[in-house]
Amino acid sequence: MFTEVPQPLAYAETLLGTFASLSRMADDARLLEEFAFAVGQLTGSELAQVYLLDAGHSQLGLSAECFEGVMQSRQSIGVSADYHTDELLQFSLCQNRVLCLEELGSGLYQTSFLPPSAGQWRTLLSVPLVNALGVVEGVLICASVRLLELKVFAESLGQLGRFVLAQLALLQRLRSPTQSLAVKAVAASCASGYGLIGKSAAMRSTYQLIGKVLHSPYTILLTGETGTGKEVVARALHECGPRRSKKFIVQNCAAFPESLLESELFGYCKGAFTGADRDRKGLFDAAEGGTLLLDEIGDMPLSLQAKLLRVLQEGEIRPLGSNDTHKIDVRIIAATHRDLLSLVAEGKFREDLYYRLAQFPIELPPLRQRDADILELARYFAAKACVFIGREPLGWSETALAHLSGYAFPGNVRELKGLVERAVLLCEGPELLPEHFSLNVEAHPEDSTLYLRDYMERVERAYVLSCLRRNGGNQTLAARQLGLPRRTLLYRLGRLSVDLSEFQEGTSAP
């Protein structure tokens, strides 16, 4: 670690003293400021900056800055600013790799995050800040107007940064319960829908998972029933992440036979097979720097699964007909509606590939678990359809809304979208009515193998929810309409796992 550092013994002594000094810090802000100051002293650079991700991992904020030996005030450093557009910051953040540049003045790099200086910035070192679990939580920046050998400090600064993150976590655990609640409130306020629609408890959990993995390079496995919006979530992960300026490419693994799928993904060289009259890049190369969604991954042939595993492990591909491999920089998201573990047990899916793909699984909830989102989604699809066909916006009758809210939607969001678009085309008046929606109410909600009790519970749950919505969440009025005592309704709501927080109860009736 110290072999290339100037005066290694003196540097090691100073570094050890820095560890000891930082261990005595009892305040988050002071800890980060001392960290930035120490980094400037250790490296001899004029600038040291500490960037940390927020609680939702959706923004990168400048937490401390030491410029020419002076700590900058929190007002001047612009806490909680969004740095998605700064590629140098995003490189270390998303790739978990050290970046060292010695010619910043060439104009090739965006350096708007660096403060104005009397001299031109020449040297920059970017070190990812990684916690004990190996997750990147921020970036450390060192910059100088002189030509310095900053890369020799990268390993030791990385270890120092890991220690600082551990100290921050320790300080957070030691806070009083009141402060902990405040931190959780701030984290909740940072939650974002990432362009997705829905405020139900199930979707809020999905947003939290997206935020955790948005800025990491981990492979994501999206699971869920057909029509739950796996491609929509994959696109949100791309467009809200640091790779949004690059391509987002979707490949359905069930749409091609094995031989064509391999050439589509990996590309081929001229003469690789009959008809290959030129070199052709595959989708891995086409998505360079961006995101590749492998939809219906459960239908990928076993022989191709082995090649995909190598891509995930080594980060390199070999086109058909070529003897050479080359590195790629692509974030891979896999999606499937099938139970991959069952396919593994049947020998139809590689176990090692499953665990490599499922680094960070996200299961998307079916629409029947998002009761509070149905009407919001319906209104959104109706408004979008009206714009598309160039007609005036349509209103909704209460009976039409109740008609939709009581339906199980076995086809999930995709089915709802199709039903609403068809209703907009059928509607000749100013308002959508129940007769515009062709709901197959006799169809089984999902599974023809359900026991009678399970089926009746689903029917009961749908009807109770519909009644609650018609009465604006007022439990007393809903109980009266259902012919039940209010206490009995509350018991049934608990047994049916209805989240009452999704309903804003109106004024109780006498």
C-alpha cells in the first residue's frame, strides 16, 4: 500500500494518526469535515471533496469540502445537489473503480463540480467510498492545479473512507430514538416514484428497492406476473440512473430461436456462417455504456445460459466467428414471469446463472395487491388515450370507477390499460360509463386450482374494497351499506389484509 508513496514511513504515521483522530469524532458533519481536511493534508492536493448518496440512493450530495486548507461552509458547498450529469463522479460511483486523470485542462471532461481556482485544475483522483458490505455509498475527490501522482494514495484513502462510513453508521445507531425517527422521516421524504404510477404500500416498497440499487452496478432480476410492468420498471432504472444518456435496449429471449438469439446478443464476424457477409455488432456492444434488458430470461436456451454467465462474471464477450474477446460496459437487467427456482429444480435453468442474475431481485406486485392504485392508473391511461386520438378529456362516472375497483385484473396493469383504451374509443359522450368496460367478471381471478375458501376471500375482498371507495373510505357508511356492524367490518378488513392507510376515511356517520 505504501511502496510508491513518497516518504512511506512518515505517511503511514500520519495516516495512523488520522484514523485515531477520526475515531474520536462524535458528530457526522465534523467527522466528514475532518476526513476531507485530512485527505488534503495526506495527498498535498488543494481540493478534497466528500460526496455521499442520500438515504434513497437517488441523489449524490456534496457533504464536505476542503479548499486550499480551509473548510467550506455548508451553504457554499450546496448540500443535496444532484450530480447525475457529472460523468467523472458517476464513473467511480457506478463502476466502483478508481479514476485518476492528469490532464483536466484538455477540455475533454466535465468538471463543473470543481470550484473556481486561480490556476487551472490539472490532476484529479476519484475514489469510491465503499462500506463493509461492499456497497458504494459515495465518492472521494482530490484535485490539484499541479501535476501530482495522486493514484498512489488511492488504496489507503479507500481504506480510510471505509472507516469513515463505519463511523457514520455507528454514530447513527447511537443517536437517541427521537433523532432516529427524524432520520427515517427525511429518508421517507426522499422517496421517489421514478416516473412510475402508484402510491400503494406495495409500490412504495418497490420504490425503496429501486432507490437502493439505482446507482450500483449490480445485476437486477425483475420478477412478477405477466402485465405487472417489468419493462416499465427496467426503463425507470435506466432513465433515473447515471446511464440514462446511453442506450436502453430490450431483447425478448423467447422471440428468437437459439441460433438467431446468440448472434443477436453477441454479434458475428464476416464469414461466421452462411449469409454473414459483413461484421455485425450484437446487442451487448450496441448497449455499451447503457442498459440491456433481457426479457423472459427463463426461456433462454441452456447453451446460451452458459455464455451469458461468462458475460456476467468476466464482463467480456466473443462474437460468433471470432477468436478474440473484448470487454463491455453494460448494465444487465433480467426479467421473467416464471419461477426460476422451479426451472432450476427441473434442470431447465442453470443454478449458477440464477444466483448471478439474482444479485438484487425485485418482485413487482400484481394489480390486485395495489387496490389504491387502480383508479389512478385508469385515469392516467384514459387521459393519455384521449391525447393520442385527439379528443377532449373524458370524465368518469362513480359507477364506472366502482366497476373497475371491484375487478381482480388477472392481466394486471396491461389488462387495465387495454380496457381503458378500448373504453375511450367506445365512449361517445363526455363521461366513461360501466357499459364501456367489458370486464370478464366470470373469469377466475388468477388460478383455476384455488380452493373455494380462497376464491371466496378474493371475491369478498374486492367487494369490500369497492364499497369503501364508494364511501370515500368512511368505515361506518361502508359497514351500513354492507349490512354489518362496524366492529365486524374492521375484523373482516384485518382478516383480508386490507391496508386502511390507503384510504382517507371521511367523517364518520352518527
